[in-house]
Amino acid sequence: MRGFGMPVAVMVTGVLIAATAFAISLFGYRRVVEPAGSMEPTFGPGDRLSIREIAGGQVNRGDIVIFTAGAWGDPDFELVKRVVGVGGDTVVCCDARKRITVNDRAVTEEYIKDDEGPHPNEEYTVQVEPGHVWVLGDNRGNSRDSRTEMETRTKGAIPVGDIKGVVVRAGGDKIVPTEAFTPGGSAGRAVPEQPEHRGGPAHSARRIHLPHQRRVALGGDSKAWCVMQIHAVPQRQGALVDKARLLPAGCLALSRLAGDIAGVKPHVVPVSTEDSPAVDGVANRAALIVNRTAQLAALEAPGGPVLTIGGDCGSDVVPIAVARFRFGENLGVAWFDAHPDLNTPSTSPSGAFHGMALRVLFGEGDPEFVASPRFAAWQRCSGWCAVD
């Protein structure tokens, strides 16, 4: 995480919604509501937009960006438009087919609305200054954009420093990537699910392609980006109380809620639904081994942060152990729980694995589950409601 001296794994029991919001805010992400219709038909008034917060110098032609309109005299006003030109580009409107041209190459924009409305395209030729972008609404007939602000000090262009992020989802749906600017040979294309934004040195950025959408900053001058995944682990076999049967449904419901907040589709880890006998002091041991294997497979090569949502507390063990293996002794763990989870198979009165989760991370207990390398056995317990 950016701004921290070491990686931090946060496991929270009972405050998942707050933890999810906290994680999302740390990971350079936010949501806004589109107030107008200037981006129709791509999205319309009232649609919730998922914003990946990036530096403005990293955007490419075709990206849909959110920016403050200070250059247009409204510093407290945010607008959402599509980038059609970056610094150094010459943008001309329009050819005989009413297409804009960028650097003498006609652009067929499949996403725009056809009707002209109150703001029809008028002829213009602009040279976009370095450090600026030229933006247009997809609803060209009804959009306040660079065309309507050509009398301002930036001649309608937006300074890249005013860009707050790129829209990656609208109304819960992924923004359909466009390659409108590439057939004519223009560098740069808006591909939210691709690992790279191709372009010149001033607006290039390396990205990692993963199955889910939430993108986070990894830090460093290169501004590398990756995707936050949500893993739902509907495990119940670690808990033996009567209400344990409700854990899978609760896990899936909370995962859907977290996914809605983050604008990502949770990955449901395929855990066992069966019970198995107690072996060596661990209830449902065989089923828990199956679940552990499934979690390890899901974390084989995540490439970025993973928010794991259980299930019983035993579902916390694998992601923390994997993080310990990858980050080494510099990993810090903040563990919040109503129980100490420090039992071993020999000390547990019930054999419930969810009461052993923290102990196996310290390298003690059933060898099938203990973390390797283990954590240093340091903890601070500030009261609990039950040891088991």
C-alpha cells in the first residue's frame, strides 16, 4: 500500500463493511454519480461511476476522465468527458462524414450519440498544448466540453493536473474499451482491462491485467497499477456452533456488497460443502484441507491486493500465510477478533479450527495448516468474549 513503510494485512471480524470502505479508500478508488446526459449513450444521468484514480499524465486518447473545471472558470465543479487528444495532437472538426481527425487521421467513434442537439459540431482546428488534453462528451449535441470553452485561457483544453481519474465502470457495468484511435495508427488506446496504456513517454503507464476491476496504486515514480480482487471464501467447517450453517450465505452476501462498493465481481473460491470426521484434534480436518487447497490455488498469482471475505475465521489463515511468504518478516498483521484464536488441537475443547487460526500463523498446531515461515509470536489481547 502506498504511504506505508511495510505491507499490512488487515483481518476484521464483525466490521467488514467499514473495512471494505477503508481498503477501497486506501487503494486509490472512488465512486461518483453522473449528474447530466453529456456522455450518453455510454452512460446517462444517475449512473454510478467507478473511478480509478490516476495521474492525469497517464491518460490516453479514448479514456473517459473525471476532472475539475478550473480551466473553464469552475474550480469546484467536476465533469466527466472523453479524451480525444493529448499534448502535441492536432484535433480538427470535421471531415465530410462529420468525423474528427487527430493528427490528420480520421477517427470513427462508435460510441457517440447521433443527434446534434443544441451544441452541433462546428469547424475548428486546435493544437493541444503539452500537459493538456482535449475532451468531448459522447453526446456531442448536448455537452459542455472543450469545443464550448475555446475562449478560456487554455483554449478549451484541460490541464492534466486537473484530471482526477479514469471511469472504469458505469451503473455496475464495465466501460466498453474503444480502439477508435488505433486503426489510423494513432498511439494510445483506452483499454481499462488491458495491462498497458500505449502512448508517448508523457502519458504511458504499466498496468497488470487481472480478472477483476479494482485498480490500485503500487507506489514508485513509475505509477504502476494493479487490480484489487475480492475472494469470497464461504467456509463453515471451522466453526461448530449451530449458526455456522449461516456463514456461507453471509459470506456471499457481504462479498456482493463489497463488490458493489468497489465495482468488481467477487471470485467465489470453490470450497467444500461437506463435513468430515475429527482427526488429530481438528474437526472437519479433511474438508478444511480441501478448502485450504482451493484458497492456495486462487492465490497462486494474484498480482495485487486481495480482499478475502469468509466464512469462519479459519479462512483468514491462507491469505495471511501467503502474504507472509511473499513479503517476509516486514509484513505486519492487524488482527481484530472477539476471540483470541490461540488454541491448538491439544488445548481446544471443541476441535473447532476457527479457534486455532492465529496460533497456526505463529507456527504451532496441525502441521497441515501452520504458516511457513511463521510469524513471531507477539500479540496483544485486549479482552475477548470466549477463548473457543
